[in-house]
Amino acid sequence: MTDKFEISFIAVVIAILSFFVYALLQGTTIGYQPPSACSVYPAVNTFKSGVVEIQPGVYEVRIVAARYYFDPSTIILKNPKKVIFEILSKDVLHGFEIVGTNVNVMVLPYYQATFTWDVPSELKGNFMIICNEYCGNGHPNMYAELIIER
Amino acid sequence: MNFKLEDRFSKIAIVFAFTVLAIGGMFGLLQLLTRTPYSPIQLSPDQYYLSLTAHGVLLAIVWTAFFIMGLAVFVISRELNINLNKYLLQGSLILSIVGVIMTTAAILSGTSNVLYTFYPPMNASALFYLGLTILILGTWIFAATIFLAFIRWKKATKSAIPIATFGVLTTLIIWLEATPGVAIEVIKDLIPMSLFNTPVDVLEARTYFWYFGHPLVYFWLLPAITLWYFFIPRLLNTKLYSERLPKVAFILFILFSTPVGIHHQFVDPGIANQYKFLQSVLTYLVTIPSFLTAFTLLATMEKSYRERGGKSLFGWIKELPWRDSVFAGIAFSMILFAFGGIGGIINASYTLNALVHNTTWIVGHFHLTVATAVTLTFMVSSYVLIPAIFNKAIIFKKLTVLQPYLWFIGMTIFSTAFHIAGLYGMPRRTADILYGGLAPSIWIELAQIAAIGGVILWVSGVIFIFNSGTSILKGAHVAMDAGSLFEKVNEKETILDRISVWVILAIIIIILAYVFPFLQIYSRGLSPAPPLPP
Ligand code: HEM
Ligand SMILES: [Cu+2]
Ligand SMILES: [Cu+2]
């Protein structure tokens, strides 16, 4: 490869990609991390859902995802700063997306997903929670609501 | 030399592919209208998911694979001037078709609405999985047929591999790298699940699936790129800017197209962040060959203009043969593929992915890549392949020019609307976007715009099927020596032509990228879930 245009083009491509990788690395340090923690949870019927404020502004929200509902179906949080979600599917694969935020996670049956959401301080009002992975005929009816009060 | 047998294979495979494209496209339209609030056509949810399963399986897997097989046989036999083994060729075609018929029957019976990703523990009928297994077996025999002939040629000539053959071989190598993943998933997990109700671990199954699912996209794309490398210089009466850079690009695809599947699982719990990050970076590397392809092709276009004495900096763009259907179709494919690639970098980003995962952004994305860069390229190439393989002239020449323009316009509208809607969080794979009235009004507006684009796109598809169908059946006979499309090169082989070296390197990279995620999954202990009907 002796052509000078080829060489300079390859150099430009490598520069662009290096910048992207640098941006990725930056991104990992400013807060958002993919929801990767999980634990196997074969005794799905013992899982208890509910919302608990464990410290001021820090909530633990345990959710059951099943055909075709989320339990609890309305989640109300007052001045949340951090939300620790623990979600378990009792039957098939579901998705958990809070529309308009970066909360988006696959909910695998018999695995409990655990992740923390740093709630942006300006966020308030009503948000749709939808299942965003096909789970059966009732999939378009699988949604819930999150209400953030400030 | 006589290529009757090879051409018969290509004819059957291509006609089968066109039929599947017509059926799959019909389902696409029905889906699109169902997703559009207030449209007159509304499928019920079970019809919708039947349609979506058929659309995904028939278009993403069957249409592409059959067209590619037909094309591969044509390219290998003519460019290398060799015959293929008759029994292997026929066996592979029969198995592949039988497999497709079984899977399609399972889908149409309504018992297998599991979509083309068929995630367990949702359970389809055993016929669905058995059909897929037989199809894969057929494609493996097909790949073996091609490689046996190639090895014979290589021993006899010891020369460098011509570029189109190089593209076909790369395609098949990627298919062979990828398919063991889905074969393991189906044989180890899904067939036992559907026959004996055996529980399945979803994380494990998804990881095997996406080990296959990502390289699958390069299996679609590489034949399209090969056709670009093949047609562009011929249409412009020049030579490729470089013969070496395309081979480097193909080799990079061999190396990096497989160890990246986890970028479909960024938001799966159960795979550690560092492995997700590694595969994110590896995905960036696999953009390099796409960049190189863009460079070589654009440089070839500009070169042909300069050779004709053109001076102005951008004048070459205007001088390109925009009224030639093959050129226009390929150019539109390249343009939309560029946007598909930029979007793909966003999808593959470790962090940004959460914003777009499972939204209509993704649907917009792959309708640019597989449904345009690949499908539109295959469509316009057919305007040359029909005379070359079927010896039939295209009947409606003007329609061949209109068709790629309509596809381009329709797809631009459809895909842009779906990309934007995805950023507003609109989910894919849903039969009804209203969510009991909670849905933001912007979703509805964007869905309606997408519907306009989708209808234009569909009309273009109908024109294509009509024109190529009537031409194959009723076109005037043309005596075309297809071998003359290819030029004879007799260069010495270089390290780039030593494909086995690159395959070994690829296997090493794949092992490095996947051994740790799998260790993590298995050492944690599996958590299998019992199967349930859709
Ligand atoms: C006739 C033009 C087409 C239209 C109107 C169309 C429309 C659609 C729509 C609306 C969806 C999304 C459905 C949903 O997520 O709920 C979809 C999904 C899809 N389309 Fe198309 N499409 C067309 C052509 C194609 C072509 C040519 C291909 C591939 C070669 C293709 C491949 C796919 C795939 C793989 C999916 C994903 C299926 C899934 O989520 O399981 N489409 N299509
Ligand atoms: Cu769902
Ligand atoms: Cu991918």
C-alpha cells in the first residue's frame, strides 16, 4: 500500500475511531454504566415487589415483570436522587424502559437484574414504563407508570 | 465449458428468493399499517406477530441467503471458469428449500409467533426449529461445495484470487464462523425445549444467538459490497482504484465480524461491563473495512472522471451515470449504508446503546442496511443477472430506472421517521403504539410519516417483482456470454490470498472475545426457565 491517498485516508479513519474510543472511555466515567449486575433467582414465586425509601432520596424499587403487567403498576417517588431497581421476570423475556430516560434493561426470566439509576434533578412528572421486548400477544398492553414528585 | 447445471441452481435459488421477497414485503406493509394509528388496516395481535415472524425470517434469512447462494454459484463458476459438484449442489439446494418450507409452514400455522430471534423460553412448534436446522445444514453443504471447487482451482492455477471470488469466499467464511452459535442454541436448547419441555437458560441462549446474529449482518452485506466492487468500475469503464485495498477490507471482515455479538446485549444483566466494553471497541474496528470500501469506490468514481479529462473538484459527482439503474441503485445503497453505518456506531457504543435499544431507531437502522444496502443492491444487480443467467431481456427498461429512485425516497422517509421516533422512546415490535392513550403525540405523527415512506417503498418493491417476474417468464431471449463479464487475471498470489492464515487468526480473536463472557455465564450457574407458548 504505497498510495499516499490510501495512507492518509487510513490515518484519518484511525484518528476518528481513536476519538470515539476516547469518548466511550469518558462516557464510562461520568455516571452511566450498562445494567450488568444480576443474580440467579430460580424461586420466582418468593420474590416480593414494592417500593422502599431506604435513605432520604434513595429508593429501592422491586418490580415483577410478567405477562402482561408490571407489579407495582404505578410507582410514585418523592424527590428521588437514586433509585436501585431490582427486577425479575416470572415467565418469559421482557424489557423495562422508562420512556424519555436512559433506563433500558432486558428482564430475563429467573434472573434478577439489579441496577442503579441516578435520577436527573430536573426530572419530574409522569413517565411511561413500557415492556420493550416482545413477550406474547399482550405485549402492547404491558406498561406501567412512574410518577416523580418534587 | 458448460455451466448448465450451475445456472440451473442459480435460477432456482434466485426465483425462490424473489418469491420470498414478495411475500415478506407484503407482511412488511401490513405491519407498518397496523402500527400506524387510525390506518384502515389493523391486524390483531396474533396476526401481527405471525406477520412479524414471517417478515423477519423470510426477508432477513431466506431472501438474503437464497439470493446469495444463487449469486455465489454464478460468480465462482464464471470467474474461476470451473464446474461444481453436481450432487452436493443439488443436495444443498433441496435441503435448504425443504428447511425453509418446514419453518414457513410452522409460522403460517400460527403456532410459532416467536419472531426471527426466537428467544426462549417462548416456545415455537418443533417444526420451526427443525426447519431452521435443515436449512443451516443445507447451507453448510453449499459452502463445502464452493470450497471444494475453489481448492481444486487454487491447486491447479496457484494464482491470486480474483476480487469477486474473494468476496464470495469471505461471505461463506463468515457464515461458517457465525452459524455454529445458532446451531448450538437450536440443537442443544431449543429442539429439546419444544419436544420435551426442557427448561432453557435465557442468558446462555441469547449469547449463542447473538454470537450468530451479528456476523449474520456481514453475511448479508459482503455480497452487496462485492457487487459494488464488481459493477462500479465496469459501469464507469475504468479499473478499481486499488485491487489490494478491497482484499484488505475483506480480510478485516473475516477477522472482526464475529467477536462483537455482545453489542446486542449491552443491557442484558449477567455479562460484565469489561466484556461489553471490549466488544464495543471490537465493533468499532469492524467499521474500518467499511470505511476502506467507501474510499476505494469513491476514489474509483473520481478516477474515471479525471481519466476522461475532468478538472473540477466535485464535478465527478454530477458526471456519474445517474440514469443507469444499476449505478443509481448502488449509489443509493452506498449513501444509505453510510447513514446506517453512522447509526451503527451509535448502537454499538457501550453507553449510548441504552437510548436506542429496542426502539424503532433499530428498525430504522436495519432497514438502511439489510433492507436497502443489501436488498436494493441485489434488486438492481438482477437487471444484469437476469440477462446473464436466465438469458432473458428485461421488458420494462424505464421501470428499472424508476424503481431504485422510489426505493431510495421511500426508505429515506420511513427510516428517518423511525430513527427520530426511536429517540423519543417508541418501542419496536409492538402492534399498537397508543398504550392506552399514554403515548406522546409525536409518536403518532412520526408513525404516520413512516407509513407514507413505507408505502412508497412497497410500491417500488411491487414494481421490481412485477418487472423481474415478467422478464424471467416472457422476456425476449438474449444470448449473452456471461463469462465475458469477468476479466481473466493471472497474478501471483500474495499473503492476502492465503485465506487459511486469516481464518486461524479470526478464530483466535473470537475465542479471546467470547471465552470470558461464557466463563462468567457458566461459573455463575445457569437458571433455566420452563418453556411457554407465545
Ligand atoms: C416492503 C418494504 C418494507 C416495509 C414496509 C417494512 C416494514 C417493517 C416494519 C414496520 C417493521 C417493524 C415492526 C415492529 O418492530 O413492530 C419491520 C421489521 C423488520 N424488517 Fe421490514 N419492511 C420492509 C422491507 C424489509 C426488507 C426488504 C427487509 C430485509 C431484507 C426487512 C427486514 C426486517 C426485519 C429483520 C425486521 C425485524 C423483525 C423483528 O423485529 O422481529 N424489511 N419491517
Ligand atoms: Cu412485552
Ligand atoms: Cu450487531
